[in-house]
Amino acid sequence: MKAGLIAVIGRPSSGKSTLMNKICGHKVSITAPTPQTTRNTVRGILSEERGQLVFLDTPGYHNSDKKFNRYLKQIAHSTLEESDVILYVLDPQRLPGYEETQLMKVLESSTKPIITAVNKTDLNPPQLGEVQQKVAEQLPHSLIYPISARNGFGVRDLVAGLFLQSPEGEAMYPQEYYTDQDPEFRITEIIREQAVNRTREELPHAVYVEIADMEMQEERHLLWARAVIFVEKESQKGMLVGKEGSMIKKIRVSAEKELRELFPYAVKLDLRVKVDPKWRTRDQLLQRLIH
Ligand SMILES: Nc1nc2c(ncn2[C@@H]2O[C@H](COP(=O)(O)OP(=O)(O)OP(=O)(O)O)[C@@H](O)[C@H]2O)c(=O)[nH]1
Ligand SMILES: [Mg+2]
């Protein structure tokens, strides 16, 4: 039996979370067109007769001096250390620039086997061949798979490659598990996904969701949760609440619908929006974001 811990690494928006969800067959990690959607390392699990692969979906690596980004970067590095195989995901819509090249240098310096997924082939990127060539030059030991996390092209072969590179071992999780996240974290993530995908540009990085209160109502077979969506500015609050509360209602209804699919019981949400200009720099909060 194989048992592999797979670190999913790549630049923001390369499609790491989409790919992990596709492989695990469930929505494990939230996705959005905006960069830096994933903030914590999220685990997704694939159990098969061949063995078990545990994926560590990491936040997109960003070469920046900002405090927030440093935290994210740190996770990418510590994840590399603890994994058996690196799954490097790359978006071939543009040729590797400075950040991509720097990232490849970090990967090349690691002793772990690397598998590269050149993603988004469904978009027929004209530079696909050139990108693959660059990867082959910079990561000479990596196997390269052109794939589409969106439509599943090439994903079976990629998974076979990951099993091959993984060591022998015992399963780390029971067969029926596909993630290790607790319900509280999943609820905050689904709310954040709705908030980020339903609003524009300015908002995605400014949103932080926290559960203020939660109660399992056994007799009604539902979980009730009050969640606070923190934003940095008053204007962002206005955007999230919407005209006469129309936006926050949309976010609530669609998050409840998503959560109904994820949990064996209904989830009823009470959403509040608060302004906290400092949430991003408060270390205590950041620590909680990471763990
Ligand atoms: N066309 C196409 N779009 C994709 C594919 N994979 C991912 N995307 C889109 O790319 C965007 C980013 O995807 P994510 O999975 O959130 O990317 P990520 O690498 O996890 O991003 P961060 O968490 O921010 O680092 C989303 O809009 C996805 O729908 C693909 O194979 N084809
Ligand atoms: Mg992600």
C-alpha cells in the first residue's frame, strides 16, 4: 500500500485548490478567480485500493515584503519540509516570470520528488509548449503532466504518477475521510467563498470570517451558527451588505445551500458584517488563520 503526503505548491490562482478538489472528488478547498484565496493549509484525502494520498493545499506563494504575505510564504516552506512528494501547479497562460522562476528555484533546491501539473490546458494557451520547455529546463528531475483541473483532462495519469512517487506505508486517515477540517472552519470558508465570488476586486483580501456562536439543534436536525464577516473599510461593508441587505442575503442563502451539500444536516446562518481596519496585521488573528 502506498501512503503519500503531497504538498500542492504554486503561484496564486494557478488552480491548486481546483485540482485538489477534482482529485479528491469533493469540494475540500474554496476557489475564486482572485489570487490568494487559500489562506490556511487545507488537507484533502484520496483513498483507493492502491493506497492513500493526503494533499496539502497551500496558499499561493507571493514574493512580497508585506507581513501578511510573509506568513503565507512561511507556510509554503514548512509544508515542503513535511511532505513526501511536491505537486507543482502552474498556469501556462503566460511565460514564467520572476516569481514563477523564484518558486522553481525553491522547489529545485528541495530533495523531494516533484511532479509538475501544467494546468488550464482547456484554455488552449498558445505558449503551452514553451512553458513546458522552461519547466523541463529549470526542474530537470520533474515529471510534467499537461492537465485541466476544470474538465479533468490528464488528471488520472497525474494521480497515477503521484502514487508511483509516494512511499509505501499505512493509511493516515480512515477510508471515508476526504478532509480533516472541522465544521467551524468549513462554514467560515464557504461564507468567505461566497463573499469573495459575489463582490468585486477590492474585497477578496479584505474579508475575514469568524464564527461568533454555534449551536447544534438536535431535534431540528440543524446546526445554527452566527458568523461575523470582518472587512477593513466602511465602504466594503456597504458592498457586502448591499442595497437593503440584498447582498448579504444572497451570500447567506447560497452559503447555506453549499453547506447543505457538505454536511449531513442543515446549517442555518446568521451573518453580521463588521469593520475592523486592523484585522490583517493583528498577529493573534493571523496565527488563528494559519492553524
Ligand atoms: N479554465 C480553467 N480555469 C481553471 C482551471 N483550474 C483552475 N481554474 C480557475 O482558476 C482560478 C483560480 O483557481 P484556484 O483553484 O482558486 O487557484 P489556487 O491556485 O488555489 O489559488 P490561491 O488559493 O489563491 O493560491 C479559479 O477561477 C478557477 O476556476 C482549469 O483547469 N481551467
Ligand atoms: Mg487555493
